[in-house]
Amino acid sequence: MKDLLTPTYMFSSYREVTPDFLLEHGIRGLLLDIDNTLAPYEQEDPDESIRAWVKGMQEAGIAIALVSNNHPPRVERFNRTLGLPAYADSGKPGKRTLLRAMRELGREPSECAMMGDQLLTDSYAGRHIGLPSVIVPPIKDKTNPFFRFKRLLERPYIRRYAKAHGYADWMSFWRIRDPK
């Protein structure tokens, strides 16, 4: 279980994940979460930065599918200007939608990664079907008790990643605020 939750790669923002990095690691397909990975929940549409990042990925030959546990109105609205294959109510950490998205992208699992902000859904979803996970900290996390508890459960795995990669101050690296 610990290997499924420990991220393969961590970045401080989606903007730091470059086509060069992905291609260097054999990744030509990206299954991508929306909420708190690309934009906060309340941001209905992708901004120019997101659109430019997606365009840069596509120009480099990286196929992208949005895989979200959010509902269709949110996912469809956010995807309207991006025009990506998009899957709402995906059931992450289940594997069914991820496998479907890879088929639609025309990519093999060996050349895909799952990218998101949550270890218990995004990292686990990718890792349990053999994909590397690319994790970024939440942009604007929910503060309800359920999400605070989930973030507490993630901490040992973030620490493990940070320690293995030479980050002494894991909280600064991850930008996590202690739950209050």
C-alpha cells in the first residue's frame, strides 16, 4: 500500500511539469485531474496559463485526458475551451476510467502517467495500474473535516518522498498548512 500512495514525482505546481520532463521519462500520455491540480474548485474556466500549458504539452506530442471525480457540469464547463477527452464522475481511485482514457488517447499504460493533487485518489489510481504518479500540492484545499483528515493521512507519504529526494523541510516543499 505504501508504494501505491507514495508519489513517483512531485512538483510545486502543474506549471513545473514540462513536456521535456515527461518525454525524458517516456510519458506521452497524461491523465490529469482538474480540481486543485490545475485550478481551484471555484474557477469555472481554464485561464490563459492553463490553456498555454495544455497547448505546449500537445505541441510536444503529449496526449492529455481530464479524469475528474467531479460532476459532468463542472468538467464539461472547464473543458469547453480545452477540447480534451474528459471523464467526469471517474471513480478514482478505481481503474476503469483511467484504462478507458488511455485507450481513447491511443496510449499504452507504459507511456502514461496520472497527475493530480491527492495521494488517496490520484496517486493510488495511477500506481495501482502501474502508472507513475505526478503529484502537485492542492491549490486551495477544502477545509472540511473529511479533507483535513485525508491530508493528514497523506503526510507520511509526502515525508517519505521528500526524504528520499533530499528535501529536509518537507512542509515548505509541499506548502501544507497544519490543520487547525
